[in-house]
Amino acid sequence: MSLKKSRTAPAKSALPSRVVPASKESRSIKVVDKKPRVAPPLTISRPEMLVDGSDRAFRSLVHGLFAFLARHEAVRAGHGARIGLVGIEYTVLISIGHLGVHEGDVSVNRIAEHLYLSGAFVTTVTNKLLQRQLIHKTPDPNDRRRVRLEISEKGWALLAGLAPVQRQVNDVQFDCLSAAEFKQLSKMIDRLIDSSNRALRLQAYFEDKSGGPTPERSDTVRKERSSAQA
């Protein structure tokens, strides 16, 4: 008697016979945070500085100024280091030289006015330059309380040695300006310094009214910032 092997039909799988892979589009879908973004408060309200009601362009300008001033400070420090001085010492030294040539007698107060620094701070810096024999200090015959400042031969020799490299560096830093733009920028900087002084006085007023720290006068702020840069 022949036996027939029984064949059992395979059980049907619960899974579909053909798995369709996810499309590229479906795989690239990301969960979007639908939480509304809160706009930061405006940092300026002058309509001249707002673009479509936003102060983004103004913030870009301010941050650009930070970037430029940081680089210019590095250039100034490099000029000073080349002749063995820190940045502010170099600036005071060359200011004494140039003002002396174009204006004659130069005093501590004139340098302070020219560089927007306090007289006390300029006195400290000029004393350091005097110790290094880079300048001369002589009493004014017309006013014994006033001191005349003059660059010594040693000081002029340092500036003369620096000049060839200094010219090349300055040429590159400001090569983006035309003659007209240079004049316009110079006038704008003078106006910005004046408006910044008024802004500092307003800021000090608000601090005083709110019972905050003792208001800092503009010359004190300039002194501390210049000291930090030095």
C-alpha cells in the first residue's frame, strides 16, 4: 500500500507580501515647532534707523562698528608695539607731534580734548613717555600752571622708523574709501562723538533717577575704556 505524503499549505503571513519603502519626501519631513517666535524689543525707535519696523539693520551697523573698532585697536596696538609702546602711549606720542607741528604749543588739556580723554589720564600717560625720554615737558612762561609738551629727538626717531610700515598698513586699512567718502566719514565721526557724549549723559541721568550706581561722567568713562585698551 502506497502512502501519500500530505502537503500542508503554508500559513498566510500577516505582513503584506510587498513592503513599499518610504519615499524620500516622507523621510525628509521634520517636525516643525509651531511655537510662535517672540520678536525682541526694539533697541532704537528713530524711523530713520528702522527698516519695515525692524531694527535688524541698526543692530548690524552697531555690531559692524564693534568689529571695525576691535580691528583698528589691534592695528594701533601693532603700531605701538613696533616701537616698544602700548597703543595709548603711541597715540598720545604721535598726537603731541602732529598737533605741535600744526598748532604750535601743545598742552595736556589740548591732547585730552583732541583724544576725548580726561586730563588726569593724559598726564599719567605723558609721565610715562617722559620717563622714557620720548617727550619734553616745560612750564609755560605765560601760565606756570600750564605745561608744554614736545616730542624729543628720540621720540621723533621712533616715529620716523615706524612710518614706512605704518603708511602701508594704513593704506590697506582705508583703501576702500574715496576722497569724498573720507571727508564725509570724518564729519560723521565728529557728529557721532558728540551725540555719543549726549547719550552717555542721558544714560547717567537714568541711572541716577533709578537709584543705580553713581553716574559716570563722560570723561571718566573714556579714561577707563582707554586704560583698558592700553
